[in-house]
Amino acid sequence: MNFDFFLFRFVFSAIDRIAFPAGQPGNILRGAFGNAFRRFACSPDCPGARSCTRRDSCVYARIFEPGASREPGSSRKGPSGLKDWPRPFVFRAAYLDGRTVAPGERFWFDVNLFETKDPPLEEFAGAFAQLAKGVGPLGGRADLVSVEQRPISISLEPAGAPAGRVRVEFVTPTELKSGDQVVTQPDFSILFARVRDRISTLRALYGPSALEIDFRAMGERAKSVRMTRSDIYHVEATRRSGRTGQVHSIGGFVGVAEYAGDLAEFIPYLEAASWTGVGRQCGWGKGQLRLEILDS
């Protein structure tokens, strides 16, 4: 039982000054990518993904505005009751946070693509070549220097060696919910539940199938894992939609939490989550975490 995806690294050389305001790199890249991807993949007279008559076959709609098909007999139905699907990619550009790239300087960012049934590899490269024509609030230009691509497969089977203590760093603002409530502390049972559900949903929609595990039993075992350290604090950040002009919160908690207990079966899921992100708005770069096993 594996979790498979593609890792892209796009390397650019700045022509102009390119600014990435604090808290905004993921949002800037996601917005610029969406516009470039649509120009690359859609016809100029497209009315939009929601009303497009080619929605089921359109690569832009499938990747950037995914959802269950309205066509009878379509295989794109997804899990029961899930109308809007999580996007099958995340950006990784936290190191650009608050930076301004000078002309001639190289910079890069990663994209993790979870669509493995029919991955749009050529379309991704074409969209990012267009994206480089204007990036960030200054509209700085860049040359796309190289594109690195490799497949990654993570086994979700329990770790071979016992693990008794781990450290999780929440690199970018993370927002977790338990029921309908946003939580202020990443208790392990809540963190694991959101990680498990995200991996299972991505695997069901864009990979071979949902996870074949006992969700309830694993959730109960996760409750026995204790949080032994919490250096967590909240950060505020907002984004403005270029399409609607609305302002949305993209804040959350960042910092470090440590956990102790019988963690061996949960380690693979946390490792996968370091690639998928966890919580709300992962497509904007939120919910990035980093795992460190402290002892066994």
C-alpha cells in the first residue's frame, strides 16, 4: 500500500526584480499558475470551468478546478458527498517568504503533483514557462532554466523499527478542524485524522483507490499518543482573490510539537503528509510540515 506522486522542481533566472511578500509565496505562485495554466490549456472563448461543456475532458478543469462529473456514467464521481475535490497539487516555496530576487539571481520552487492516473506533465511545463512572463506584485519576468521531474513512492506500511518520539515542525500556517471547530493545538489524534483523511482522499481521486485500513481503529490508537511539547503560535495572513476581489484569511499556527507513544504505524502517514500538506488551503502552500524521528 503506497502513496505515489510526482515531484517537479522549476528553476528560474530572474530578469527583473521579483518580490515575494511575507506569507504570500504559495498564494502568488498558485494564482499565477492558475492564470498561465488556463491560457495554456483552454480556448480563449471558454466560459469557465464550472459551465464548460468540455469540463470532463479539460485538463485545466481536472487539475485546477476539480470536482465530481455531472455526466451520467462518468468515472469521475469521487467519494460519496464530495462535490468539490482537493486540487491534486501543492506548491513548496516557503524559503521565498519575504524575499526579493535580484535580476540575474536564480530561484526555484517545487510542485508535488498527486494526479497519477493521467498526469499532465507536458501541460505543467508549458504553464510554468508562461508563468515566468510575470511573477509577484511587481510583475517581474524570469527565464525558466530547467525542469526536474521524478516519481516518488512512499510505503504506508508500518515502520519496521519502533518509534517512540517524534518532532513535527509546522513550517507554514496550518489550520486544522475537529468537527466544525478550528483547533488551536495540534493534538496528535486530530493531526493524524486530518493526515489520514487527506491521503486517502487524494489516493481515491487521483491514484489507485482509497486507503484499505480500519479508520476507526487507527483513530482510537492515535488517541494514546501524547503531546509532550508544544511551541505553537498563530500567525495572521490574508490573500486577495484576483478574480473576485474578496479577501480571505490564510493564517494558522506554526511552530513545533513533539509527540510520544507507539508511533510506528503512524510514521509513514506523517512522512507522506510532509509532501501533501495537511489542513485547509494546502494548495496555497499552507499546512507544510517537517518530520523528525527523535528516538525509537
